[in-house]
Amino acid sequence: MPGFKGQAENSVDSKGRVTVPSKMRKALNPEAEKSFTITRGFEECVHLYPMDRWREMEEEFAQLNPFNRETRHFMRTVLRWADEVSLDGQGRIKMPPRLVEFSGIDGTAFVIGSLDHIEIWDPDTFDDYLNEQPADYETVAERVMTV
Amino acid sequence: MPGFKGQAENSVDSKGRVTVPSKMRKALNPEAEKSFTITRGFEECVHLYPMDRWREMEEEFAQLNPFNRETRHFMRTVLRWADEVSLDGQGRIKMPPRLVEFSGIDGTAFVIGSLDHIEIWDPDTFDDYLNEQPADYETVAERVMTV
DNA sequence: GTCAAATTCCCCACTTTTCCCCACGCGACT
DNA sequence: AGTCGCGTGGGGAAAAGTGGGGAATTTGAC
């Protein structure tokens, strides 16, 4: 089963609904049953995990030590922003208002397929993010992909 | 069975009743039979454990060495604050007055799903907690999730 | 032991939000 | 030119959260 890839710029209507690009919907595992966990990602974006993948994440979280202060801070952040959403008949999800606000989205969402999850950005925020990067693509690639 | 996640800001009425968010109620194991153990948590919050999960915790406590001074202190703290509560027909629990006072809750409760348990905070106290955190989310995530 | 007061429990009613269904427009491919 | 798939918008039904009242049970005092 292939991972998520590609990008799209879709509208976010007044009810906070965003269409999940059809190509990404086709990459969904039937096991996920059209439902996702949506939560805060890194660098002002929102992460969308298909249910089957989220289950695995939960198991990883459950292994962490709850008596460690930083673990608690981490868990509280990931989990309190998390919410369960499902595709409606039109292939859309409803973004919780607090995640719309967090990501700075206003009318338009930039959707990126990212293997096991989908990222949702405000288009302008994503541009800024790209411009902030100190190293160019080739340099980063070399560092990341060199063992 | 999915863990608890998400957040809500629900009212605490004059009788000390708080609605457990419906999404969290749906994540309950039928085995828990709508009853919980409520007790003192860490950092001025209150913890709510579904009965089935609390049973497991009790077994873990029973493994501890009762001839160790700190073990005794730990057990006395967890257990003396603990109380059993159940959902009413509207999906609410009644918070024991001493836990309302302990957490500083006054009219509004901030409820957070945290996998195997639910956390209940005073909203202002939770804000303070967040502001006290020395490291940001990205940094903490990298430290916690890097093996 | 009895009564009064307070607390708990359970039921009903209201308001707001959420969810689900239906209908439309655009573009691409046949 | 028609059809199919995809993305977009709105309206009505259902559910979630909130507040209050009355019966039953417990607590404490006399």
C-alpha cells in the first residue's frame, strides 16, 4: 500500500471543512475506515493520521514513562490537540476550530502528502517556512541521507 | 480500543458536576461500566481513571515494596485522594469538593484526554503550567521520542 | 429513637453545536 | 457533446452540554 504524496491547495469553508485530495483518499488503508486523528504538528502545521497508523502511535506513546515531567508535557500537547475526524460523503473532514486558529488557516489550506500522514498548512505560513530555511535542498539532502 | 484524546472546556455547576466530553465517553471500555476512580494527579490536576484501568493500577501498586518509606508516602498520597465516581444519565461525574479545591477549579474545568486517563484542570492553572515550561514542543518531542 | 437538615440521586427541559444529507458547478476525459 | 469524478456550498435533523426541581437517602442533633 503506497504512502501519501503530492500536494493540493483546497478551500476551507465557513464550517471548517477541507477536502482530502482524492489521490490521498485512494492511498487509505480500508482498515482506517475513513477516520483520522487530527492533531497539532510541528512548525505551525496540522497533522492528519489515518486511524490504523494512529493506533500504532498510541502504542508508542503508551510505552513512555508517565512519571517523567517532559514526557507528560509532550503527551499533554499531542493528545490535547488531537481529535477524531471522519470523511463525509464528499471526502471532506471538519477541522476543529482550535486547529484552524493554531495553523493560521484562513479560507485556504495547503495539503501535503507525507508518507504515513497528511500535513495541512496555511499557504502563506508554508511560504515563510520555506524562506526561513538556512540550508538549501541539496545540502540538507546530503546531511539527512548520509548515514 | 482507542485511548482518550482531545480537550474541552466544560462548566462545573454549583453541585460540582462536570460533563465528561462525549468523545471520551465513547472511548470507554464497556467493562468500566461508567465508573471511574478520581484522584490527585501531577502538577495540580485531577486524574480520572476508568475502573478497568484503575484495577490494573492497583495491581501495579500492590507490587511495590511497602517497607520502603517513599513507597509508603507515594501510596498514601495517591490513595487518600482517591474516590469512586460514576456517570449520571447526562454523562457527568460529580467531583469531590476536596479535589475541586485542590485543583483550584472555580466554575470551569479544562478536560484533557490522555490515553489511559482523563485530566481535569483549572483553565488558568493550566495556562500557568504551559508558560512555566522551559522547552518548546518541538524540542521536547525530539528529546522524548528519540530513543 | 425521632426528627430536621443536608446531601445525593435521578429525571426532565432547554439551548447550542454538530453531523449528515442533498444539490450545484467546474473541469477532464471519453 | 455527454458523462463521470472532484471539489464546493447550504439546510434540516440529531446529539451534546447545561441548568434546575423533586424524591429518596444519609447525617447529625436533641
